[in-house]
Amino acid sequence: MAEKRNIFLVGPMGAGKSTIGRQLARQLHLEFFDSDAEIERRTGADIAWVFELEGEEGFRAREEKVIEELTENTGIVLATGGGSILSKESRNRLSARGIVVYLQTTIDKQLARTQRDKRRPLISEAENPREVLESLADSRNALYEEIADVIVRTDDQSAKIVIDQIIEKVGL
């Protein structure tokens, strides 16, 4: 069997990174990690609490460290947080240590998928979540594209179809 490669999923919140990542890892017999879940495991607190206590800057420092450590593994699928690509170091590590798959989605789909999720500190308290998501997209989409080896749209497709597209585009 060929050397096991890493697959790193990037994209905005609500794109399906965790759901697709978990199923993709199972199908490819790879280990699955979620950077947000790993931060929660290490701190013993949820992301919203870390944001509240340490601010976005403190959270991003934790996220950068987790991504640095997780990307040293081989044979993993990693679902990253939507803002993980804000760190140049994280972008470099993701690009250098695996295949980066950008899961692209629309603002409408993001709103539909995240509207009842209180665990997303950037939008859960927002007066206008659409405005927040549009602003995040403006500042982040070019960074996702910059490091993506593969881009797959997740809007109206089942996880299985998205996974099949990833496998085909990556050549696994």
C-alpha cells in the first residue's frame, strides 16, 4: 500500500468539515482529528468559553499550536476551524504536510447549518449573522483558495457525494 497521506479540510464554518472529515477518515481507514474538538479536549472547556476568557487572539494561539502538532502525524484527516488559515504558520504547515481540501459553501448554506448552533462564538451572539459570515468570507476565502490543492463544493450534495469527489480529485 502507498504511504498514507494526510488530508486537511479547510473552509468556513458550516461547510461540513467535521461531518465529512469523520466519514472520509472512516472510508480511507485514516485517523480523524478536529482541531476545535482537540482544543476543547486539551482545555477542558468549549470553544465559546475559550473565546470568552482568552479572546480570539488567545484562541488562535491555541489553534496554531494544535495544528502544528496534529499536522506532524501521518495518515490523518484533519478538520480545521474556519479561522485556522488566518495564521501564516498554520497555512504553511497545512500546505507542506498534506493535501489541503477546501470545502466551499454559500452564505445561505452556512446560515442554515449554523443557525441553532450556540457553539460558534463569532456568530452566536451576532445581531446580524449574515453580515458576520459575509465579512468572514471576504477576509478568508482568498486564503482558503491560496492553500487549497482541491476545491469541492458542499452546498446541495450529500456527504457521500462530497467524499467521492474528494477521493477522485485527490487521486486516492
